Amino acid sequence: MATPKQQQMLEQQQSPMQRVKNSGVMMTMSESPVNDEKEEEMAESALALFRAKEEEIERKKMEVRDRVQAYMGRVEEATRRLADIREELDDLVDPMRKDVAILRKRIDTINREMKPLGQTCQKKEKEYKEALEAFNDKNKEKAQLVSKLM
């Protein structure tokens, strides 16, 4: 048989209905059938208490569910507002991006056009210097010949 302490722990772990049944079994063993009404009243009160607890739990569950749904509604609204704000920002930033992309493209195109022009310019500068040098040489030669002629 269990010790009183173990029996008390078992009773705490049992539901109210089981306690009533167990107490009824113990009472029927130890007491007479006269107490059947008391047992029945105890069983009914325990059952009523159990039902009241169940209803309270259901009510609390409903309250929690309602609060969670309200919170989820607020979260969804905030998400929609954030999406709208992000869209507006993209609209504001997007024209700048397009302008920057167009400018970069034009710069790249001009750089490609400038490369052969720069090479041509260097080539012509070199030719100009050679032609200028040849002109100066011929001019000096002419000056020497003219001075010799004199």
C-alpha cells in the first residue's frame, strides 16, 4: 500500500473527476450506502467545477485567439504600408538610376570614340612635328644658300 505522502501526490496529479471516483470507492469501502447522496453531490459539484474550468479555458483560448488575430491584422497592415513606402522610394530613386545608367553609357561610348581619335591626334602631331622640323631644316638651308649667294 502507498504511503500517505505518495497517496497525496497521486491525488494532486489526478483530475477532479478521478479524485471523486477514487474518494467514492474509498468511501464505499469504508462507509455505508447512506452517504451515496453525499458522494453524488460531491461528484456533481466536482463535475460542475470541471465544466466551469473547461469553459474558462475555452474563453481564455478565444481571447488569446482574438488578440493574436488582431495582432496579425496589425502586422499585415504594417507590411502593406512598408511595401507601399518601398515602392514610393523605388519610384523616387529609379529615375536617378536611369539617368545615371544613361550617363554612364554615354561616357563609355565617348571613351570608345576618343581612343581612336587620340591615336589619330598623336599620329598627326608626330607628322606635324616631322613636317615642322623638315620645314625648319629647309628654311635654314634656304637661309644659308641666300646668305652664300649674297
